[in-house]
Amino acid sequence: MKAHTILFLAFFVFCNIFGNVMSGEILNEYKMADPSVSSVAIVDANTINELQFGEVAVLERSIENTGSTIIEINGVYNMSCGCRGGSKIDKKTLKPGQTAVLRFQCNTFKKKLGLNTDTYAISTKSKQIIPIDGQAKVLVHKDIVFQPQNIELGKVIKDGKLVKVNVDIISNLHIDKENISIRPSSPDLMPILALTKKTTQAEGNNTNSCSPEKCFLLSISIDLNEVEGKINEFVEVKIKDIRGRTAVFGVPISGQITSLLRSEPERIFLGYIKPTDTIEKKIRITNKKKNPIEITGIEFPENVAGSYDIVDGAAWQKDIVVKIRIPNIKNNVGKFPINLIVLDKNNELHTISIPCVYIGEINVRTSNKMNLTDPNIL
């Protein structure tokens, strides 16, 4: 019995015992196909892809239907993890003797250094499993090290300044700066590549001196003025002529960005309202760093009559009483924003948009069906 078939049988027994669910398909509902009738093989099984540790690449192999029956493909799985793992086949039907392209993702962060092999299997629409004969081979090198491998900003309060972080790119190979290209995933990231001659702490306890051709400093400035909430960005780094190919790396950047200014409440529910009603609400604007602020105005929509008064308070915290009237109520449920214009100590203007929701002329039957806690409403 072939080695890949033995491996698959062990994998198949495991899935039958534990009822493993793979991408919505329960494998214990599938049966092994008769290899004398249905079989598939990797045509270029001798191909070995060489990648650098830190790359995430999509690789290809040519596969052939070596059996005597048509295969209706439902999915393809990596047998080492029992998952799709970003793998797919470019055809849904494979006739005897016909070839197709198997594409699979290789995340070198999850691979060992040296030679790695993966075996794949096809699930068919007739609920059969066909192991693919042959292995996809990847050789992982570690000629280049990024320190750190990813950037975690943590919780950051944006204050109008750029956040700057540095990444050391250390290589044991000679690299020309002209062979390095950088592409940020967002215009808010402004990466700059610079040569560095400093002595850099390498992995472990060994300190190696970096020559200008082997050690680079990637400086990344991040503009957070237009960013709020969680960020998940990256800087793509391409380096040519690494063992005869172009290596592509990604430096992930993540964090939680909060505004320097906080509004309490963040949204306003005006309640049931008639055209003659004037609703009064209180808003507090706080500078989290306790820097002085001024409220220079509030913008109301055209169909809303509004006014406001500023209550005396601390220099860094302002209480505002807002009065709102809607002369022409056309909707049972309406939503509109009011925009507070805030001036900081650097004479820069900030806009805080606060959504307001109201319930207009509706009948009792309709109001009973409303869920006023629905976040899509508020």
C-alpha cells in the first residue's frame, strides 16, 4: 500500500471517530473511492518551491485524473490538517487523462526550516474521497529576519501626531537597496527604507555587526488622524534576487485606535417626538489628556431646528445643552447626525458626529413591534 494512502486512512479514521467537520462537510459521510477506478496524481511532484521564512505564498501544482471515470470535484483538503487551508482546484469536472491546477497557500510561519511536504485529497459530489498521489514540496530558508516580525501598537490615543515604529531587516546575504521595494496596504502608512550600520541584536544571544549591504532599517510613520477603532494593516516588502527569486514579506500592523476626544453619550435617542416638541439633551465632550478645548459650533441638518448652550466647566471638559426641534416629521423612525466642532490647544479643528434617532407619528401597533435597542436603529 502506498505511503500517502496509509496516511490518508489514518486521517480518515480520525475524522470518522470524532466526526470532524471540514468547511461544512462532515467527513464521516464520505467513503474512500476505489483507487482502481478513481485516482488523481500530481504531475510535477518533483518540483520543490523555495521560500523564505516569513513569506505567505500561493503555489501551484498540476494534477491529472489517472483513473477511468469522470471526477466531479466538490473540494480539496490538506491532509496534514484536514482543512482547506486556502487550497482549490481550477476545474469542477476532471475527465480521465485531463489535467487541472491545484493552488494552495503556504504560510511559512507554520512550517519548519528545511524541506516540508504536504499531501492533498479531493472530495467529490458523490461523497467520495480521492487521495492525490504525490506530495507538494516546499523548502524553507531563513536568510532574512525581520525584527520585530509584526507590530502591535496596543491601545493608542490619537492626538494629531504621527506614530513612528522601526523594523530591522537583517540578512545573511548581500542585498542591493535598489532591489527592495515597499508597498503599504493603506495611504495612512508612510514607510521609509534607510540603510543602517549599527550593531543589531540577532536572534538568540549572539550579537552580529551589520554591514550596509546586510542590515536595513524600515521606518514606518502612521497617520492616525483618519483612523478609528481596530486597525489591521501591513507593509509589503519585496526583495529581488534572493536565491534567484523575489521574496515577498508582509509586516502586519495592528492596534486599537481611540480618539483624543470623547463624547458622552456617543448617540442620542430623542424618544417620541411631534413637530411642536423641543427636545433638550445634555452632551459632555472630554479631552482624554486633559488639554484645553473650545466648542466653536454645532452643525444641524437642514430639516432640523437646533440651538445649544455651553455650560461652565473645566478647560478640558465641556458640557453642552442641545435643543432640537423637527418641524417636518415625515418618517415613523428618523435618524440624523449633529456635528460638534471642537478646537484643540494647537488651534486644530475636530468634528465629532453624534447620531440622533427619533420616533415620529406612528401608531401603537407599529411601535410595539419596534426594538429600540436594535444597534441598527440607534
